[in-house]
Amino acid sequence: MKLFRVAIVFTFLAVVSVTGFAAAKPKVTSLGAWSKVPFFLGPNEDKSIEIRIRPLLVDGKIKEFTTGDTHDVTDRFFVVRKAYRVNDWLPDDPKPKEHRWRWQRGSWLLVDRNTARITQLNLPEFDPFYSSTSWFRDYVAYCGLSDDATKVYAVVAQIGRKKPILRQRLGEAKNQNEPESECAAPHWERDPIRVTFEPTGGPKQTFQVFGHAVDAMPTGGDEEE
């Protein structure tokens, strides 16, 4: 009887050990091969260009589709832009043999390499069609649009903070037909940390970042004035 109990204890410990080992097995995050898909432009979507997408994989299974380059925030975390498909069929359209999908570019995803956790970042006033982003460390700068798409803002956000550390109006929106058209990708500088915005049809503006705060540079981005 004693030997039987000992055998049961050893069997239990072996099962617990194997289960714990399996639970501790790390997940593998990777990016798949590139492919090209059509991306439709303008409010009427009457013309298109090709964009490159690739899948975000966890243990070989597709979790999201992405587009563009990644940015390493730390050696553990990276960000990448999401791509996704929407069904473009109207209720009154003839019943299709297959869905009518259109690819869209979305917001940015934060990926944890250690746990394979994927989190969608909430970037204030980021417009997936018009905003062109520029990353530095855990900061992202872009031109944001108001809800009615009439006003352009200089926005600097920081991962982990709900509110932007900079939201400064740059002017009126001017171009409604081209992607990433309201201003070029902002330009970052180091020592001191500052970022310059160049809105379409307006003067460039430079802002200096102090930790969690941002101040406008008095020169408006032109140090020779």
C-alpha cells in the first residue's frame, strides 16, 4: 500500500511538472512574407494604388495583418501598423458569390515579444488615411484631423498615456483626395528632443519635448530668424 501511495505521488508530481513546463513555453511572434493588395484613394475611392501587407503571426497562426515598417520601442516591445479588410457590399447589391473586400490601413499595434500580447494603440485624432506618423523612442508624432476633417493638429502621443502630450492647431485641412496629404511625416531631433511639423500650405513649426510636456520653439522651426 505504501509503495502504491508513493507511486501515486510521483505520478502526480510528474504530471504537474510537465503541465508547468508546457504552460511556461514561450510564444513565438513573427512577421510573414510580403504581398501586394489594392488600396483605394479619396472619398469616392475611384482610384487605387498598391500597398504591401504581411501577416503578424503568433506560433505560426495569423493574428493580424500589417503594413509598413516596424519600430522597436524597446528590445521587448515593437509597434507596427495594422491593415484589415472591410466588406464593401451594399444591402441592395446583387447577392455575391464571394465577399467584396477592400483593404484599409488602421491604427498602430503594440506587440510584446515575450508574451505575444497585441494591443491596439489609441492615438488621439489619428486619421488612418491622412495621418503620416514618425516614431522616436516611445513617442509618435503625426498630423491629426478633427472629427469633421476641417482642422489639422500637430499631435505628439506617448505610449502608456491616454492624453497627447502635444495638441496644437496647425490650420485648415486642404487636400481631401490623397493619403497622408495634410503634412509630411514629422521630423525628430535628439539632444534636445524636438519635433518639426510641416503642414501643407503652412509654415513649419517645431516643438521641444520635456519628459511628458512639450513647448513650442520661439523660432517656429527656423533657427536663422
